[in-house]
Amino acid sequence: MTLAEALRAAVPRLAAAGIETPARDARLLLAHATGHAPDRLTLHLPDLLGVEAARRFDEAIAARIARQPVSQITGRRMFWGRAFRVTRDTLDPRPETEGLVAEALSQPFARVLDLGTGTGCILLTLLAENQTARGLGVDLSDAALTVARDNATALGLGARAAFARSDWWAGVTGPFDLIVSNPPYIAQGEMADLAPEVRDWEPHLALTPGGDGLDAYRAIAGGAMSHLAPGGRLMVEIGPTQAAAVSALLSGAGLENIAVRPDLEGRDRVVVADRPRNGAVRQMQGPGRLF
């Protein structure tokens, strides 16, 4: 069997299982199974599919039929043009989160904190794009922190990125001139309606805080003023119906210049806010001291 024949056989299997992008997913999984770059796969379609590659491809297709995300099967996901390691212990980096990165890069920063870092994709992208900055990523999951450290090493950013286990602000002190977060924001009542790839395969700790989905924002708002430098920026990713509630939480915490940024589909996606420029700055200590 050639690669082309294997591909033609796999696409209808995925389609029958309800996969929305069967052709795309089959190509990515075949590239992974054969060790070819996805953008070079077409050149190899006339090649014969070896026994081991055929086994890997069949296992990958079976996993995808079980609705495991492609990124977990291949172990990687592209974000802002870079490959990030992904496991079941982390959220799959999503294109809409690139909007938060773009907003963060719109102004200079030197010290950045990423709350709930997961794969580290936000923090590490910011450091890769701003080569003079240093950053700290915190997460409650030790397994996620291992993935983030691996990504930092793979991207050559280990010297400027630190990671620590923390329940939001616990043990972290500022000041930081940029704080970013893509926190869990799905309400408990919405979990059942999520796609199986998300609901059944991604860590619930990173998806939902329970209740109305706003508890993470309450925690973030509660500590923002004491961890931001005067004039420092805070930005958080939100669900598309949460802009008003999150904006009110940040305003109530004393932040100013609150604005909502849409994603590429026009949905509310990022809330940004500033700490007023007046007020004393605390010195870094503990995990907040970078290097």
C-alpha cells in the first residue's frame, strides 16, 4: 500500500466517526506516522508505507476516532509559528489565544508573569518575540510545569524563563510590568456541551473552575494591584460572553483603562487593563525574583 492509498482509506473512516476535518487530520497523522514534515507529505504519497509506519498510522487513526485531539496524538501543536509539546496534562494551544499574545506585544515589557502557564505557549512566545524580557510561568499542575520547562528548553529560552508551582498568587510577588493569563473560564453547566476532544481529553483543572466560570478572574483581580508595577498591564483571555463581568471585576479591583479586544471572528476574547501609575512598588522576592 502506498501512502496515498492509506490516506484515501483513512479519510472516510474519520468522516464516519464525525471528525469535522477528516482530510486534514488524516494528512497530519500520516505525516506523523511516517516521520515526514506535513508540508512535504505530498511529495511522498507515491512511496510504499512500511509495516511499522502502517501500524503507527492505524493506531493514530483509531485514537482520532476515539476523539483524542490530533495534537495529543502527535505530541505537538503549532502556535505563533513555533512547535510546542502537548500532553493530556495541558490545554491544546488555540489560535484565538494568539490574540492575547498580539495585544501583549503591542507595548514594551521587561518582566512578565503568566498565570496558569500550561504548555508555556503564551510566556515562551512573548520571550521569543521580546529577546530582552524575562518571565515567570506558574501553574498548579506539576505535570504541566514539566511540559512548559521542556518547551522552554526546546525553544532555547530556558535562561530567561522560570517556572514554579503556585495556586494563582500564592508565593508569587511582583512587580511585573506585564501579567497575562488564559485561565479556566468555562462554567460548570457548559462542560457537557463541549466537543469530546475538549471535554474528554483535556484537563478539567485548566478548563473550568466550576460554578459560573468566573472564580479564576476573581482570584486574578484580587491580586493584580499588588503584583503589577505602576503603569503595568494585565490581560486575560475570556469566554465570549464574559467581557462585562470580567471588566467589572478588574475595575472593582482598582485597575483602569479597561478594554475588550475581539478575536478574528469578532467575538470578545481578551480583556486588558492597567494599574494606575501612582503608588509604591514592592521588591521582588521568592518565586517572583527572576534569576
